Amino acid sequence: MSIFLLVLFFILLFIGIPIAASLGISVIFAILLFTDVPLSLVIQSMYSSMNSFIMVAVPLFILAGIIMDEGGIANRLFSFANSAVGWMRGGLGHVNVLVSLLFAGMAGSSVADVASTGRMTINAMTRNNYPIQYSTGLTLITSVLASVIPPSILMVVAAATAGVSVGTALIGGLIPGTIMAIVFMTYNYFYSKKHSIGEPVKFDIRVLGTEFIKAFPALLIPVILLGGILSGFFTPTEAAAIAVLYSLIIALFIYKVISLKQLPNMFFKTTKMTGTILFIAVTAKSASWVFEYDGLPTRIATSITNFSESSFIILLLLFVFLLIVGMFMDATAAIFILVPILMPVVTAVGIDPMFFVIFMVMALSFGLVTPPVGVALYAASSVTGLSIEKVSKSVVPWIIVTIVILLLFIIFPGLITEPIKWLEI
């Protein structure tokens, strides 16, 4: 039954039917052909999966990201980052990383990062003699930070699906995301030094102070969100609502880049993006029900634990599996489908479920920057005018660097789990 569902799903995907429709059709045929369960029960299950306070955070964070993108916040972040790290060797590459890190702490969307801050950083780097493919590759890989650093939309979805604390999962992405950013900046420094680009310039503390004051209202966003979640003052869903309200206030009344007339269009974009994500969510919920009915999670868990009882080996196998899945399936859909299947495997071999949720999001995030379904690739192609083939090649060295980082997390899982403990104190 499960095999039939998956085979039909991939056949429908291959012929061009959208993910949610492919999954929904596959579920319906699997239930009709293999069970006597009335479809009304499946519909009730789909409805109940969306009747969740936690999932309200998804459209709110999407709306917040759109407001930040169109409200002049990205421009302020770029100017501040340039004054902070642009004076070093490979300065604009460092600016690229820092802007993505800051924007990730506000918007939680990799595609939004490429489309907004990415456009500015790529143009600035190419004007200063950085190869366009290097600039594009760096922009793509730094956009992955938005899927790791809180408030990551993917992290909210993964934690809610896995039944673990959404707030803890969001906090758990902070340190690994920061480590990734530091490694990217280190690689950029040595690349720039080797190829004699990004000559260092004189640091000007007065410019830094001026740009910090201009960017200060925007820089408060991640401080407010993280501070509130860490202190328990508000939940992740309430944090999303506060992010919307605060970003709207500064975009309308402080930066004055947008007007009230633009809000209906922003709401329309939010509705469209939310509808796509939640349509996948409800069909994936019914697919998970089929897998549970068929006993697929238990069988997979038994097979893997019979193969090896080492959590290290299991994590390596799952890492390779997730990288492959991310290349061919939307990350959101993969999370909804795979979490119910893989969590029994994870718990059976003693892997911390919270660690796995965070690690899974990081691994699947590669799919955003790899063909054939990497949505960030197409955003970068649109921004730069480069072909998908050239954009794909540009990110290969960065993917290798990031795989090494994730292997480090497998070897030393405490890099993820230990900071969670002291951040929650």
C-alpha cells in the first residue's frame, strides 16, 4: 500500500502535476484500492491537522518576511553590514554572509533572502571585481541560513510535525546557523586572498555608528523574537504576530518605504504562499495516515536497527538519504512525509529527537539550492540572468563546505544539543 502510494506520487510528479495534488491523488487511490476506510475519515484527519495554534505561525512569518523585504529593511541591513565587515579582505563576501545571517533572524525564508538582500550583494560584489558565479554561489549558500536561524519557517513546520517543542527547535538552530556563517566567512577570506579580490579598506567607526543607528529599528526584530521566546514571554506563534506588527510599524512610520495601499497586495502574496504550504501539509497528513495504517514506520525502523544499532551509522545513512530526497522533493513536503516515518527509527537507536529535527531541516535545506527543484536556484537565476546550469555549478564548492559542517555535527552532536540546554536556562 505504501509502495503503491509512493510510486504513484513520483509518477504524477514526473509528468508535471503539482506536489500537493500528486500526493492527494495518490492517497485517495491507495485508500480506495487497499482499504475499506471511508474517505470522510481522511478528510476529517486533514482538517484536524490544520486546526493547530502552532501552524498559525507559518502565514504570520511569511507575512513578516514580505513586509521586511518590501519595507526597506534589507537596504538598512546591507549598509550596516558593509560598515561592520566590509573593510576586511573579501569584505563584500563577508557582507553577503552577515546580511543573510541578520535577514534570516527576521524573515525565515531562503527565497526571500535571495530575492531581496541577494540582489544587492551580488550586484555590489560584481561591481567590485568578484566573479559573478562566485558571488551567486555565496549568495545561494548563505540563503540556507534562513532555514536554520530562528524564526525559520521550515523549523516551525518540522517541530510541529514531529511533536517536539517549536520554541526549543527554533532556539536550537541558532548556534549551528552561526557556526555555518563563520565557516562561510573563513572560506571567503581565503578565497579572496588567493585570488587577490576584495582588497581591505580602512575601517571607519563613525560610519559604523551612523549605519547602526539607521539599522537599529530593524536589528531589534531578532532581539525581540529571540528574547521573547527564550524568556517564555510569548510562544513562537505569538512571536510571529509580534514580528508582523513591529515590522509593519517600522516599514510604515520609521523607514516610510511602503504605504497602506500596498498592504492588500502583501496579504495576497502571503495567502498564495501559505496556501501552497498548507495544501501540501493537509495532503501529507493523509499520506502519513496511510503509512501508519500500513505499518511502514515500524517496518523501516526494524530494518534499519537490524542493519546497525550505532546511532552514528544511522545518522550517516539518514544524512545521505535526506540529501537525495532534498534534491527531488520540496523541503516542506519532505518534512510532512518523512518525519512520521523516520522518528520511530531515530528514537529506536537513541538519537535525540530534537537534534534530529534540527539536523533534518539543515540537510533538507540543501534542496533549496540544488537542481532540479531548488527554488532558490531559480530566484538566483532571475536575479543574475545566469542559466540554471551556471547557477548550479556556482554553488557546488559551497555545498561541499556545508556537507563537511553537517558531518561535524554528526560527529559532535553536542554542538547542537548542548547550546539548547544553556540557552533555555
